[in-house]
Amino acid sequence: MFSAVVPVHGDGNDISIAFTTDGYAFANEGADAYVLLSVNGQTAVQQFSAGTDQGFDQQVIVKGVPTSQCHLAVVAVAQRDPAYPDAAALLRPGSVDAEIRPSS
């Protein structure tokens, strides 16, 4: 889990901020993984089932940003079924980026 508070300055009613996390996910038979990206209570969850071997991008867009802070959290969960002792899952978030976009 990673969390941070990102300060925001300026007129928050005229912008949106796109937060994006990217990384790599792998899961074989008997395993799966999840990545969660949350900003100020807006949450996106992506699941990676058995057979996954790929990169990923996940995004949450916060509009207006009425506060002076963005509370950011990235959670990575890898799990395996005990019935598959050789199962493996890997979830590696690589970065979190933010892009400020004017509304108009």
C-alpha cells in the first residue's frame, strides 16, 4: 500500500486532475491480483485473473478539486488459492502520475 497527500493550490472549481498509476501484473492458475487507486474517495479497482501477464494503466479523474489536498492511495493485493500450492501472482505498480486539465 502507498498513500500520500498531494497539496493543490489555485481555483479548484475550474480544473480536473487525472491521476494514473501504471505497472505490471502476472497471475498463473490458482492465483489472482487486484490494484486499487483512490483519490478523495473516488476509487477504481482492476482485477487480474489467472493467465494475466501484462502491463496496466489505471486512472481516476477528480473534477473541481474543492479542497486544498488530494488524498491518494494505491493498494496492490496478490493472492493464491491454498489448493494450488505452486500458484504465483505478482503485481508491481511502477508510478503514479497526475495531469492537471483545465475544464474549458
